[in-house]
Amino acid sequence: MKDCLIAPSILSADFARLGEEVDNVLAAGADVVHFDVMDNHYVPNLTIGPMVCKALRDHGVTAPIDVHLMVSPVDRIIGDFIDAGASYITFHPEASDHIDRSLQLIKSAGLKAGLVFNPATPLHYMDYVMDKLDVVLLMSVNPGFGGQSFIPGTLDKLREARAKIDASGYDIRLEIDGGVKADNIGEIRAAGADMFVAGSAIFNAPDYKTVIDQMRAEIAA
Ligand code: DX5
Ligand code: ZN
């Protein structure tokens, strides 16, 4: 399996000091910036858009930015995020009218593309687009808010997704998002994840490096 990536979700960062927060979490050892986009339509919350992504790039952030779209419709915001400097764009298949087209829009700009599966969304949405996926993201909470508890049934779903990815022969990351903490990341890793989003567990901690180091130690154990 690939090297594991830690992707702090800036949803739990202090938005009044966002550039500094991102600098700090990257200096603490994060690999990727997870960027949660909510539209108060697909999910009952409203967050940040392409202008904030671009602002982070202008601020000097060079790390990959992992844009998690919780919006409907999907396609008309993809171009703006490409222009804003996104590295990954993932979306929820049930929010897109044409899943293959949305993936092609992302891939054709040279970005990494992925599908996001809510806790009750079946994995078969990936079946006919495996060749266009760079990442499969499993939600381990219902999308919309940080600070929720990990839904334990996601571990079986992770194993199922890992088996599908391995059987496909494609080079696809398996990302997990929601309720990830230092004390459950080991079993999440064992179930097959190789990219870990954590919001409240990192940004609510007094020292980001301590938590990220703990997470890496649990992953390696
Ligand atoms: C929820 C978001 C997550 C969230 C994770 O809809 O997609 O990225 O910020 O937050 P924690 O790690 O606190 O569950
Ligand atoms: Zn997310």
C-alpha cells in the first residue's frame, strides 16, 4: 500500500487566521490541506469557495489542496476550483447529474479526481469509472459538520472498498473523512485507508504536531 497521507480539514481551523493556521498545520507535518465546500443545499451548512482556495495559494501554500465538494450541482463550480489552484477535487456521485462527465472535467485539467460515498451510499457508483478515479473517499459521518463521531460500520465498508480497488488494478487512494482521531486511526488504517482527513482532532488540539505525530505512530503500529 502507498505511503499514508494526513489531511487536516480546515473546517475546524480558526477562519479568522486561516493562512496562519494552514502554515502551522503544514509545519506540524500535514501532507495535504482538506478543504470542505458546503453549499447549504446539498448539506445543511455553508462554508468556503474558490476565492478562499485561491487566497491560500496567493498566501504561499504549495501543499496539495484536497477540495471536497458537498454541493449540488457539481459541474459549474469545478472550473472555478481548477482556476483557484485545487489539487484534488472530489464530489458526491448522487449530487452530480453526470458522474462520468464531472470526473472528466476534473481529469482534463490534470487534477486528481474522486468520488465521495456517504455512510449509506453504495460503492457500486465507482464500478464503471474506476479508470477515472485517483481517490475514493468514504465518509465516516454524515456530511455537513465537523466534530461528529466515527460511524463504526464504515470499517467494513473500507475493507469492501479496499478489495474493489485492489481488484481493479488501478492506482486509487482510499480516503476516510469524519471522526478520525489518534485513538481510532490504527484500525482505520488496518481496514485499508491510506489518506486520513481529521478536522477537530487536529485543530482543537493545543499542539498540532503532537497529534499528527501520534496519528503517524498509530498508523505505523
Ligand atoms: C464533514 C467534513 C469533514 C469534517 C471532518 O462534512 O467533510 O471533512 O471537517 O471533521 P472531523 O474530523 O472533526 O470529523
Ligand atoms: Zn471533508
